[in-house]
Amino acid sequence: MTLPQEACDAGARPGWMGYIGVEDADTAVRKLTEAGGKVHRPPADIPGIGRFAIVADPRGAAFALFHPTGTRDESPAPPMTPGHVGWHELYAGDGPEAFAFYSGQFGWSKAEAMDMGPMGIYQLFAAGGLPIGGVMTKPPAIPQPYWGFYFTVPEINSAVERVKAGGGQILNGPMEVPGGAWIIQAMDPQGAAFALVAPPQ
């Protein structure tokens, strides 16, 4: 959607927003505020679709809460399905603090933790026993905590060429990550950051 003028006036920039499924949006909002989170838009209905709220964690990383009410199939796609988000990554104000917050809100559990040297610990988190993302304390060069999303593609080098051909910019990569997957971090022509992940080649 086009950013509302009110959001632009407040300094908002183009970006991706992640939605976390909850059993009840109103209850989830109350629980979040009790834990120090902030509500940017109170719960509201999308007729025939669900109820949502726009919120942020205690350090300011924004996301949405969503409770579906429609009848569409809600079965998740198999891991690493092209065209779907294959990884969720939080550049947090404080990594351990953020993990404690999200675990308390949504029941996420710790998976593997990777020591990244001067960059600190990259803590994987799991939902339903399956690792789905990682949390780390953001480096000083990143001004604001935020969630990043890795969209799955079949192969990374051809994806790089598609990003460039479409007017996007490669910010980092391609690079291989533990487990053999390949990633890039990029920016679309309007300045929204995103990332791509491909299975081991």
C-alpha cells in the first residue's frame, strides 16, 4: 500500500511489515502493552478477513498482530517454498532482551546460538520446534531496531540479476550461510530493504 501522508510526515519510509498470528488481537495487545510494547494502531477489523493491530516491541521494532476470521486455507507453506518468506530476522535494540519479550508473547523457543564475534550472538528462534528466524543486537550503524524478511528464491545468482534488472540495489552478498543456503540483502527502487534466500546450490 502507499504510505499515508500522515506516516510520511512523521518520517516513515517504505518498508515491509510482518504479521504475527494470535488467537485474539485484543488480548494480545493488552499482553504486549503490559510487557512494555507500544500500540501504533489499536485493534481493528478487516471485514471477512480478520482483526489486526500495528504495534512495536519495547525498543521500537514494528510489527502487526493478526487474528484471521475468514475461511481461507491457513496451512503454512513447506519450508523454503519459493515466493514465501523463508527467514525472519530481528535487528534488535538488545538481542537477549528482545528474545525474552517475544518468547513471552508468542512462546517462541531458543534454537541454535551462533557467536558472530564483534557482532555478538545471533540467536535462532523456533515456533513449533522449527527454526524460523534469528535475533541479534543491531550494530550501531543501524539507527532503529527492525524486522527483516528473506524471501525464498530457487537460485541466488539469477535472483541477483532480477533485482538489478528491476532497478533494485544489492547491499550485501551473495554469501553462503551456515547450513549451505545463499543470501543477499537488497533494496527495492523505492528504498524498502529486503533479503533473498536460496537453498544450497
